[in-house]
Amino acid sequence: MTIDEVVLYYVPNAFTPNEDPFNQTFGPVFVPGLVPRDFHFVIYNRWGEMVWESYDPSARWDGTYGDVFVEDGVYVWQVIYRENKSDKKHEDYGHITVIK
């Protein structure tokens, strides 16, 4: 019997970029050992404007857009990547709430 490999990662649904020492950045957290290929992570505001993007799976958004902290509220994220073993492509969406 063969079981398909499951790619696991976690994306928080809120963060608090308020310059205290806790919960200052946001991004997907992949299971140890998983290095996604062709990674692309984008965050949009409620008007559909891109406020941040990265091609580095270890990069994290600090809650700024144009060097200014964004307003509290809900933002949409999109992640696209390929599994390193099977080359299977994944594209997922979700939302993040910014709370200051």
C-alpha cells in the first residue's frame, strides 16, 4: 500500500506588528526538512493592491507597505510552490488579520 506524501505547513491567521518583542512578522511555516521550490508568497490589501511579496520561503512580512505600518484589518495572502520531491505544484490562499 502506498500513501501519498502530505506537505504540511502552517500559516497563522493573525499577527501584531506593534514593535513589542512578540509576534512581529508573518509568513508560512513549513515542516522541518521541507524546502519548497519555485516559492512565491504575496499579500494583498482589501482593494487588491499587492503590499508585499517574496520568493524566499524564509522571508517574513513585517506589516509594512512602503516603509509604513499598514492599518489594522484583514489582508489576503497567496502562496505558490512546488514540492521538492515530487515536483507537484501547490497554490493556496488565505487571510491574515493585522492587529496592533
